Amino acid sequence: MEILWSILLGLLQGVAEFLPISSSGHLAFVAHFFNVPLASELFFTVAVHFGSIFALTFFFRAEIVDLFKSNLRWLIFLLMATFVTGLLGLLFHSVIANSFTNPKLMGIGWWVTGAILIVAQVKLNRPNQEKPFRWYHAILVGLAQAASLFPGVSRSGTTLTASLLCGLGINPAFRFAFLLAIPTILMACLGELWYSKASFSQIDSWVPYGVGFAVSAISSYGALKLLQWFLTRRQFLPFIIYSLVLGTFAFFFL
């Protein structure tokens, strides 16, 4: 049964991490609604998030090489945005951690995601008006990303919307938002391990973690491809409806 949950939760993580519907919110939702200990178990959560990082690194392998070879300006912007998010995460760590135990806050988080995606949809419906991306835009995207530290608030949704509002076109916004995910998710995982002071000696079997990692990596890659497809069609409506409906359910019925 534990392996089955590893597969389901790895799939949930992979799909919800990169589609704008909040993976952290979904894992917390499953932990509360179905009472699945694995969904909130620290090492498993870290394992499935590392699966998403692996998928990101493979998906953007050419762009990552380009960052270090000839695009240092964008690398600096990514580091700036990551620093802003990380600083706010450290300052409000206890508040963020406590929010994962409150289903009503999860519901509010999904409402926020729905509202953010409505803004993105309005932006996508307008003609492209690309503008130069400056250092202060990177800070704004980092600030927006910090909101996704709360359950239900989609990281991909906030960073994509912020990038679009800062003047990036669809493809550059997609690249920036998801390249930014690599150091951000890595930092969050390492931070949680540090704060928890958990020991690997507590683990009896690595099989559920390995399965979760593999399923998360494969489904994360598929989710990136799917979101790219939706973006080329300038369509966020399914995610808007999903977030608002799930937020309403979590707020009133959990």
C-alpha cells in the first residue's frame, strides 16, 4: 500500500508542481483529507521535490549551459530573485510552517492562485508588448514567488504572472519562471532538512522514496510540456476554475 501511495503522491507532485495549481497545497490536502502520513513525511516530500528538480534540469539543460557560458546577466537575475524568496522564507518560516496545518488557509491559497491566474489570462489575451527586463523586475518576481511558500499558492502561477507583468514575452517568461524554480525548490528542500534536524537513520526502506522520486521526475517533465502547450494557446481558464473550486472545497468542507 505504501508503494501505491508513493506512486500516486509522486504523480501528484510532478503534475501539480509545474501546472499552476500548487503541489505543496495538494500534498497537504491529501495529508489532511485522506490521512496519509507519507504525504507529510519530510524525507518523502524532499524526494519527490528532487524528482521535479531533476526534470527541470533535463528539460532546460541547454538553457542552463547557456546561462553559465554567455548569459550571466540572466543568471544574476535568477540569483537575485532566489535570494529575495529565500530571505522572506527564513524570516517567516514558522508562520509558513504553521499554515500547512490549517485547511482554511489552503483554501484561501487556492483562491489567491485563481485570482493570480485571472490576471495572467488578461495579460495573455492582450497583444505582446515585451519590455526590457531589469534587475528590479527580478526582485519583484522573487517577491511574488515568496507568496507560493504558503499552501495552495502556485509557484509556477505566481512567477509566470509576475514575469509576464514585468514585460517578458510568453517564452522568456516560461524560461525565467522555471529556471528560477531550480534553486528555489532546492533551497526549500535543504532548508526543511536543516530546520527539522531529521536523521536519515530514521528511514527503514528507501524504496518508497525512490519510487516517488522517479514518478515525480517523469510526471514533472510531462507537466512542463503540457503547460508549455497551454501557454502557446494563451489559455489558463482550466487552471483558474480548478483552483477556485478546490479552494472553495478546502475552505468550507475540510
